Amino acid sequence: MSTVASRTFKSTPERDAAKTWTAIVDILTQGKTGEARTELLAVAGVAASVIADQAPKDAAITVTCDGPRTRIYCLYDDDAVEGSDANEEALGFDPLKGDWRVSLPCLPDDLAWVQGALKKHGMRITARDLNAAVSSAEEASATKSQTLVFDPKGFLGS
């Protein structure tokens, strides 16, 4: 099992859903400009909709890459205002290193349109039913560069 980092962001009413997504993007991109930031901000409206629906309250926005996995949750209502459970600190690694992916949890009724809207912007950012785990296909794609393959011929020196 790979290492997992977790962050929890204050959302509504402390900050609106769009500002919450921008704060999440800032952490993921480590404040850097570039292709990843552009791609993440391109889906801001869709991501804000998912956040406004409170999908990431108990189901994480999951970020996979060639390094540790990152899980991002949001706080709402009194928990967001009080903020004692929030952890918006910078990560000690690049969460978008190599072949990165972001999986957004989504309410079942909105899943089809959210997936369709995200697909227009590329394949790195996807949506899943909030009751489902990150799919093994997403996970396999993100970890393919970390997979070791045993070569018995090379090991035995044929």
C-alpha cells in the first residue's frame, strides 16, 4: 500500500465552493503556474458543483500520482466556520508528480453529467459515485511506473 496524505478544507459558509476548489488547486500545484494548474482550473465550475453538493464531506477527492496518494475532504456548516478540524497546510511532496489523476466524488444523480463535463477537459480529472472507491483502473494507471516486474532470466543470469 502506498503512503497516503490527507487534507481537510473549510468550505461553505466559510468560503464558497469555487474558492474552496481554488484553495485545493493551490495546494496541489504548490502555488506553481503551468499545465497542471491550467487543467485543474479548467474544471473549476464542475468541481465547485461537486463541492457545493457536499460530496467531499465524507468521500475524498483522491489524487494519485507517481508518489503518495492525497485524499482531500471538505468541512461544511458549523464545522467549516469553527475550523478546528481543518488542515490546509502544504504537502511535503509534489502531489502531481508524473502521471497524476484526480477523482472527484459525486452524488449519484449528478454523476453522468459531471463525468461528461469533465471528459471535455481531458482524462486526468474524473468523477466517481461518492459511495465508490477510486477504481482499480485509475489506481493502476497512477501506479504503473512504480510496479516492479520480476525477470527470472535476468535474475538467474541465463
